[in-house]
Amino acid sequence: MYRKTAHALREGFLKGEYTASQIASYFLQRIQLLDQDLNAFLNIISDRVMQKAEELDIKKGKGEPIGKLAGVPIALKDNIHIRGESTTCASRFLSNYTAPFDATVTKLIEAEDGLILGKTNLDEFAMGSSTEKSAYQVTRNPWNLSCSPGGSSGGSAAAVGGRLCPLALGSDTGGSIRQPASFTGTVGYKPTYGRVSRFGLVAFGSSLDQIGPFANSVEDIAMIMEVIGRPCEYDSTSIDANPENYLDHLSTSLQGKKVGVPWKFLEDFSGPSADHFAKGLQTFKDLGVEIVEVELQKLKYSIPIYYILSTAEASTNLARFDGVRYGKRSEKADSIDAIYDLSRAEGFGDEVKQRILLGTFVLSSGYQDAYYRKAQRVRTLLIREFEQAYKKCDIVALPTTPTPAFEIDSIPDPLQMYLQDLYTICANLAGLPAMSIPVGLDSNKMPHSIQLLGPQLADGRVMHFAYQLEKALALSSFIPPLFDKEVQL
């Protein structure tokens, strides 16, 4: 079963080749035996998923309607709520927190008979690019266990890449789905901002955060997006638009379409990642797509804009973690001020403290105009540049990452780590749908990807281009050798 896509597993369940209970048990066994090498999961909810699987088998036996995700095992990043289960955000501050309600995506998945296996590791409060900043464990890359799976959704990426589950959800604030997808050879998708509800997602940067899926095929991305891409009355930023049938439009030809590339921005881009980016573009040419140059000069400001705006929003969002209402409360505190100070000092890791301090600084008196408001103005200019670019092309193509997966503990300089998001941040700043698709392996047998960005609300268009590219590249058996094996207890 580990070689099957989510779509194929559902079909097998519907045809009676295996029951939902057999599917759930199978993937729980894979996690038990293989996750000791990956450290992808923080919490496995075995009893809950087996109960859901048994209920689904009874439902099918009675001939009742079956959901779009029936029998499909799914993992959630541990900043997405499941009622009655812990949500730690990989932080010691929330080590004792149990979610009192379901996230909207959790409700939608279970309403369509998806089987939620557990919660995956991440950089603390989703702040990082390597999943090394988790307070609990370091997740490893299924292609090379000495390398990072990327971040902050590295746990979800490693789980899908290592075939511990066919689908997983992550959150993407500046590339935290697409960068780990590239590192792990999976397909990672950041929807249009507001297309998927953020209700029940612990906030990092509210104007940037977006829940999205990981899978091993574009078809699986389209399948789960039909489920979770719905309006939500509990999320004020949710787009009030009907869900789309993404699967219906994947197979049409790309003949005569145009892909835009900002070549001036990519002048210094070289090495194996550049070679694979060129391979992806050549594949589009072979499909009858025209490659055109587009002007996106403001892309060079993406990193400074992002780290001003995201840290400002983070410092505001994380103010709620005060040791009073929920989460860790210091046992050493003897006054209300001490509760605030000591609880945060003991509960937050260094990366989170660093970003809170930076965000508080750019919002402080005397600096708000110089940094925060200026960053917002440049963000608006970037959005306008993309609007102009899409008048010349259907899709914009960029690399996903400047390099393949790096070794764990090999980037101690935080500024160098921030540059990992050089090509992904722009989609969050502009609210665009963007997908990372594997292109191939380099001489070290590490995966490389290309990234496709569409206009706002053109999620179906991005999936269409990605599906045709994936089909032409024929990477269906793209499985890490370490995890391309059957296991049994």
C-alpha cells in the first residue's frame, strides 16, 4: 500500500480490495517501525483513527454514501487543532495544551471520511526552515538521514516522502510547505490566501499563513483541495467562493500556453538546482508551452519585507502566550509580572524569542514608519508587479529552493537560513497559489524541484500546469530507497 497514491488507496477501498481498518493498521505499523529513523511524528492517535476506520467500514457495509477521502490516511502538522488531542506547536510552552475544538480542515477531512493518523513535527511555532528548531526532536530527510527535510513543515514532508502516509497538511507562511516538499521530493501546495480556512491553525503571521497539502502526486493535491478549499464562517479572511472541481481540468493540453520567468532576478542562480529548473522549463517547451520573460524587480526585496512583516505579526500573535490563560506557567513566579517574564523565558525557544524581539522592534515608536509601513508599501508594489506579469503569461515559474537539502546543523547563521526562502516568500506576500513539483535527482541522489505560481484564485490553473509537467516527467516511482520497502510487525 505504501507505493499507492491517496487516489489509488481510495479506489482500492471502494472496490473492496482492503478495508479502512486494514489501511489504517498498515500505515500505523509503518510509522511504528520506520518513524524512529525520521522523527516525523510528535503524536500518533492510534485509537481514534482505528475507531474512525471501523465506523467507515460499517458505513460502507450499509451502502451509505462514501466521502471523497474515504480510507485515505492523513497527517496534520502539530499547529492544527484536533479536538481532544494535544497541539504543541513543537513548543514547550504548549506541552500541556489540549485543543478544545477542531480546526475547520480537521472537520472537513473527517466529514469526507479521511483517516487522521496523528500530528507531525515542525519548527517551534512554525518559525524556521529546517525543523531543527522543534523543542522535542529533529526530523530527518527520507532521502538522506543526515540532511534536513526543510521547514517549518518538515514533519509532514518527511512523513509523505518516507511513505508513512499518502497525504499530510502543513502551513506555509513564507515557503514552509514548498521548501520541505522540494527537499523531500514530494508535491507541496500553498493555496491562494483565504482559499483554505485558517480557523484552528495557531497563528504565526496572519496575513501570510496558509494551510496546504503535501502528496506524492498532483492528482492527490487536487483531491484534497476539493475537500478543504471551502468558505468558512469562522475565518474572516476566508474567500466566499464555492469549492472547485480541480480534478476535472487536469488533463487538457497546455499547447499555446505561456510560462513567465523573471530571468533578471535569477542571474546569480546556478548549480544543480538551476540545471533541474532548466529541465522543468524544457519539459514545458516540449509540451508546446512558450517561455517568456517577465519583469519582477521587487522580488529582490522579498526577504527583508517578509522578515519585517512576519515578525511584527508574530510578536502580536504570540502575546497571547502569557502563562495565564493557557500553556506553560512558571513554577518560580511569585507575581503577575514574573508569570509573564518567566513563563515566556522558560517556554519559548531561542528562534521564537529572536523573532518576537525583532517584531516588537519594528513596531516600536520611532521605527514603525521606517520599517513596518515601508515594508507594507513595497509589498503592495510587489503585488502590482505580479498583476502586470500575468498579463504576459499564464503561470510564473521560479526555483523552489536555491540548493538541495542541506545537512543538519550545517547552517548556524540565522541570516543564511532565512535565505532558504528566497524564492518562496513572494507567493505569501502576494497571496498567490504556488506549487513545488519534483523534477529529478542530482548526482548525490537528492531531489530538486520547480515552483509554479498562478494569479490569485487560479488554483486550478496551477494544478493543471503541475499535473501536465508531472505526467511528462514520469516520476511516479519517486521513492527514497531507504523507505522503499515493505514492513511487518
